[in-house]
Amino acid sequence: MEDKIDEKDQKLRGKKVVVLGGTSGFGLATARAAAAEGANVVVVSRSQDNVDKALKELPQGAEGVSLNVTDEVAVQRFFDAMGGLDHLVYCAGDALPSTVTTTEEARSFFEVRFWGIYIAARAAFPHIRKDGSITLTNGILAQRPWKGWSAVSAVAGAVESLTRGLAVDMAPIRVNTVCAGVIKTALWSGMTDADREAMYAERAKSLPVGRVGEGSDVAETFLYLMKSGFTTGQIVVVDGGALIV
């Protein structure tokens, strides 16, 4: 007798999932995981080359679009043309430097990581179907800042507040945020290979789980929040235990 498929594992079948920043890291991992559960996936990146590469890794039928998430007019046009979607996942973000030293650098973090979220959520909201969701991405620096990264911590804190505010404003559409610790992604490509590997090794030693995260670790959390119809306004931490040590 064939095993009965869990009803929970069918919740994404036939649903349209749009992943902004979905061509690398845990954005791509989330798109891949959602597609594996039967979702119709659309990945979005500023780079058409990245879109083309991602589509080669995703199942047939996945779609990809090149879009600047800070261009409000273009983002509005994108969602208006789509007609409808079930879940929006926001993973867009530029690579992080080792430190932030100028006001210009500090302001630039807000463009994609805060204002991009605000623009995308507002543009997508009228088109999200009943029982749909918006899931954002954030880091743990709002709760545990790193030396030299106060501007990044400020963005993280703003995203946490925005999550709760949007969950109220957009109800009954659910809005949550995945708050990730150190994950092996292109986010750290601004560091040298040696510095990046040393940072991974140092973090792994300090974490209760004994390793830094992979994209698939975070993807599982995004899928949970898309499926969990009774969860909204929450910051779900996936950090290998970083906040408790």
C-alpha cells in the first residue's frame, strides 16, 4: 500500500510563490523547495544573468524576471501584470562588507533591505489571494549587534518593527520574518575567501549545533511560514543557537 501523503505537504501544490532575491542563497533554496512541493515558482533578481542561471537549477515551468526591487514604479508594474499570487518571499539583499564606515554605506543598506521590502509588500498586497502570506528576511543583528555594524543592526531592527506593522495593516494576509544567523551564501561574497572561511570556522565553533547554516536550513523555515495559517507578525529565528550563547 502506498504511503498516504500528509495534507500539510500539499499546501503549496498549485500555489504561485514569488521569491524576490530568489536566484541565489536561501532565496534559491526556498524556490527549489517550494517547487519540489508543487508550487509555481517565480524567481526575481536585478541581474538577468542570475535569473538565467537559477532557472537552469529549478524544475521546468519555473519562471524568472529581472527587476530592481527599489524601483517602485517597476515593482508596482510587475505585480499588477502578474494578476495574482499566493505567497511573496523577500530575500533580496546585497553582499555585506566587513565593516560600515560611511553615512553613504549606512544609507545604502536601507534601500534594498528596508525600502525594498516596504515597496514590494505594498505592491503585492492587493494581489495576494486568500490564505496567502508575505515572508521577509532579516538577520539577528537587531538582537545581537556585531562591532562595526551598527547601521546593519538598525536596518534589522526596522524590519522587525515593519513585520509587526504590516501584519496588522495587511490582515488577514499573514506577514512574518525569517531571522537568519550565519548562513553559507553569496551574502558574504564581499569578504576575501580566506576571511570568509575563517569567519565560518569561528562561528561554527561557537554555535551549539557545531556548524554554520546552509540555504536549505532557512528554506525549511520559509516553507513552514507559508503553510502555517495561524502564524503572523512573528520573527522566527534560524541561527544554530547563536542567540543563546
